[in-house]
Amino acid sequence: MSEKIVVKNLVKVFGGHPQKALSMLKAGEPKDEILKETGLTVGINDVSFTINQGEIFVVMGLSGSGKSTILRCLNRLIEPSSGSITINGTDITKLKDKDLRVFRQERTAMVFQQFALLPHRTVLQNTAYGLEVKGVEKKQREDKAVAVLEMVGLKGYEDKYPDQLSGGMKQRVGLARALSNDSDILLMDEAFSALDPLIREEMQDELLSLQQKMNKTIVFITHDLNEALKLGDRIAFLRDGALVQVGTPEDITNNPANDYIVKFVRGVDRSKILTTGDVMKKPQPFITTRDGPGVALRIMKEHGISSVFVVDREKHLKGVITVDLAVESRNAGIQSLQDVELPQGPVVREDVPIQETLGIIAESKLPMGVVDDNHKLIGIIVRGSILAALSSDKGGDGDA
Ligand SMILES: Nc1ncnc2c1ncn2[C@@H]1O[C@H](COP(=O)(O)OP(=O)(O)O)[C@@H](O)[C@H]1O
Ligand SMILES: [Mg+2]
């Protein structure tokens, strides 16, 4: 993984003559004390983090916590008071006018909450606007706009005007406009926050599927934890301009850094975050295809279970044998399970959110197996451990 954006000790104090405020900050004075003393607002308080190439990095926090300020420092729409921001190896806080303009135009693109479309321009012209400003000739910029509009699902809408579009479609135009300049960094400030819940989820899915193809570095701002958990490869939590925790959705929910984050994550639906890998148990017992129905029956009796997984010598999952089938096979004189047509229970990979398995588990008479890419059995899912993980306040280790 290569580092794309490295932010070190970033500070932003709003207002002229920040020296006094900065030294108070250094001395550890709180934000409201500094405001009282100097009249200046601390937007960002000594924040450091690294964003990797290809990552969706979510900045999460309540209103006024400094999210937009951080994002706007990344392309210097807001001038940092101190600290460094290294992007592709260059400290952009040191760029002068022309280089800064080129950096902003070529390397970054922004998507806003209020779509910021130009009302008297068509969808196509809005999409091509950034390229127009850059001086790209008409044919070339319109070809590009047509292509990105198709990417975001707006083929056929090129000649419409913004007020002919729904909110979701407007934001697709916003996204298309941002994608049109082929920048490798996408800055999204509450881009989906103004949309209705269903449309919003649709846009989140769209962004995830686009990202699969685009592999951009995306900084996504939200105040919505569920959105953060869904989109973020990692999430940075801000409070009063300071970073509280940076981690994967799993880190954040399973090991919240402090009570502030605990309060945030308490309401989260754990079944969307925990995966089958988190709740699976060791695949024991199991038997192999060389065993016969008698062995199967003995193992089931020993463990008090009514079915058991069958694997081959390399642990590839071959199916499940039930008590009934074992008895029937034994009575038919079968010696080895190789000669039995085994029923196939539900099978999942270990990175599937539990939520997606609940319905399957409820409907299946056979236990669920967890397999790797080679279809080897690496775990089993039993109802009890799922329930335990979902109800536990912290754990999710599935020992129940
Ligand atoms: N231009 C500005 N002048 C003065 N204070 C500002 C300015 N922009 C933001 N702030 C203050 O900085 C803090 C962080 O704001 P912002 O980054 O917009 O928060 P968020 O995006 O998380 O809602 C807030 O206290 C806000 O009032
Ligand atoms: Mg904001």
C-alpha cells in the first residue's frame, strides 16, 4: 500500500493574527478558552493522518467538528495555519499560485452537498465545466462528459437542465463533473447528506461500485456513522477539531477509543459490520469422504449433533451428512461416503456481513459452512454464536 496523502500536525485557526491562539493551542488550552481569550476559532487542532492510494477515507464527526475544514485544507481552499500536507510526495502547503492552481485542477476534484450545478447549463455542459475552465477544446471535453455521464448512469440525460432532475440525479451530475478531469483524488463533502434515505443508499452503492473500477483515493466526509461504516476503508473520528480515533469500521465498532466513540457506535446495527469470519467456529467435528456412514453416526452421537461436514483429504468441502442419510446409507451397505450423494448446505466466504446470512441460516435445515477461495472448509456458523455476537456489547468472538 502506498501513501497518497500524509497530513502532519495540521492546525487551522480562523481569523487574523493567530499567533497567540497558536501558542495557546501548543500549551494545550481548549478550543473554547482560546475563543474567549483571542476571539479566534480553532477549526483543526493538531491533526495527523495518512491516507493510502486507492482508499476511501471517511472523516466523521458532528457538525462543527472541523470536517469541511480538513477537506478544504487538502486542496488549500482553506490555508492551513501550520503543519504539512504531503500529496504524491509534494508538500502542497508550499506550492505557489500557479503550481497550486495546476495541482487543484489536475489532481483533485470536489463533490459538494449542495450540488452546485449551473442552472442555465445542460447536464452535459455542467459535466464538462471543469474541462472548459481548463481550456480543453469542445469536442474533447464533451466526449469525456458523455463517457462519465454514462458511468454514473445518466446516459440520455445530456441535454436536460438541472431543474429537470431529481436530487439523486443532480448529485450524479456532481459526481460526473468531478470524475471528468481524471484526477486521482476525490474530495466529497457530505455529498449524499441532502438525499432521501433510499436514494442515498443507492448513491453509496454506486460510489462503491465505481470505486472498484476507478481505484481513486477518496476522502469522504459525513456526520452519519452508518454511511461512514459502509463506505470507509478507514474512518477518522473528529471532535472539536481534534482526531479521536482512526481505524477500520471493525476497529471503531469493536474497539472504540473512548466513551465518546462508544456513544456513537452504540446504536449501530452490528449485523452489518460483523462478518461470518468474526462469528465462525472451528470446523469441528468433521469427517472425510473416506469414512463410512458408521463413523458419521458415531461422531454425531458423540457430539450430540444431527449432521456433520464432510471434506476430502485436502479439506475441500464435499457436503453434509445427516443422521437420516447416514442410517439409510449404512442400511444399504455403503462402505464409504465417496459413494453417497451428499446434500450441500449453505456455504459462504468469511468476509460476508452476517446480516446477509441471517435469512439463509433461518431457512436452511443444514448448518452453514465457511470456505476459502479454494472451497476448503475453514469454519462453521452456528446460530448461537451469531446471536451472542449480535447481542454482545463489545466482543463478537463467537464463544457462546
Ligand atoms: N471561515 C470561517 N471563519 C470562522 N470560523 C469558521 C470558518 N469556517 C469554519 N469555522 C469554524 O470552524 C469549526 C469547524 O467548522 P467546519 O470544518 O465547517 O465543521 P464541519 O464541516 O465538521 O461541520 C466550527 O467551529 C466553525 O464554526
Ligand atoms: Mg461541513
